[in-house]
Amino acid sequence: MPAHIVDEILQTARIEEVVGDFITLKRAGANLKGLSPFVDETKPSFTVSPSKQIFKCFKTGKGGKVVTFLMEKEQLSYPEALRWLADKYNIIVPEEEVVKQIPKTSLAPSASKENPLVKIANGVYTEYYSGGERVKLRGRLDENKQRQGVWDYYAENGVHLSMMEYRDGMKHGVFFQRYKTGIIKRTGNYKNDKQVGEWVEYNEQGIRSNIKEFTD
């Protein structure tokens, strides 16, 4: 997903509108309150701040921005949460940027002579695990051999381990990483090789363990 689309999504989405799709919110001073969407309760412990664009569930301790809410509530990955928001706010995401699972494939005859586990064809770099049947890494190179667009990493068991976006060889855009079990490990954004915005980390049980905020 291009960085400018991510920016548009994050600038357009309103956390009170998104949360309002799941629970009823009532005004409580400058904030909005409602019953937690994460647990059963009779007294509202869930707060949304429209001015800060954050939520806090005092019952579970969960909190963060709109993308974090969707990831927690719907068990989505970071890119999936962004696409959810894009659909809600009618923001068009170029289809060519959509990440798709790469199926098992055989090593093509055009593999690199220097490294038989690497194939470069029509600007697409593909690296395979030993045996040449499972894709390890795939992404696009420009005419200067710089990484461009989405690059995907896979485990030998086929799990999509991570996705990184590049622009002119630099990390620029959405990033996510998974454990080999498939559980999300870390999500965030890069801009010109630097971490920006909200980064969320999860433990191996899929429970959010840390949130860091990076400034541009």
C-alpha cells in the first residue's frame, strides 16, 4: 500500500466513527464512553477521545489509535486494518499493491547462474529455500537494482513472515512481521528508512505488549 494512501487513510479515519460501528457511545464531557467491546460488562469502562483520536479500555488495559482498535477488536493485521478503513471511507487502494500469498512453485530455468536459488525476471526478484520449491523472498527491483514497492518474506512452512514497502531502495510505507506460528509480532510504518507513527508489538500469544510512537 503506497505511503500516501496510508497517510490519507490515517488522516481521514475518525476513531469515534469506527468504534461507533461496534458499540454505542455516549457523551461524557470532552470524551465518549461505552461498554467495552472486548469483555462483558454492565458499567461503561471504555473511553474514546475525539480530540486525541485515541481509545482506552480501563477493564482490559487496551488502548491506542484507530488502527490498534481494529487490530484488537477484529484480530486484523496492520495492513488488513488499513484496508478495512479504506473500504469504510471509500479510499481507493491500487490493486497492484495488494499483498497475496505466493503458492508453492518450482524453480524456473531462468534462475541466476551465480545463485541457483535466486531468479530475476521482468524486474521481479525471487529467492527460494533450498530445493527450489518454496519462496523465501519476493519483491520488485528497478533498473538500478534498487528495491521498490512491496517485498514479502515467507517461512519454509508458507507462513507470510513479513511485508516491507520500499521507495528508491529505502524503507517507506507499511511494515508488518509475524512469528513463524502466523501470529502478528510487530506492525508500523517507515518513511525514508525511519520509523514513524505508531508501532505496536505483540507477544507470541498475540497479546499487545508494547506501543511506541515515533515522530517524523
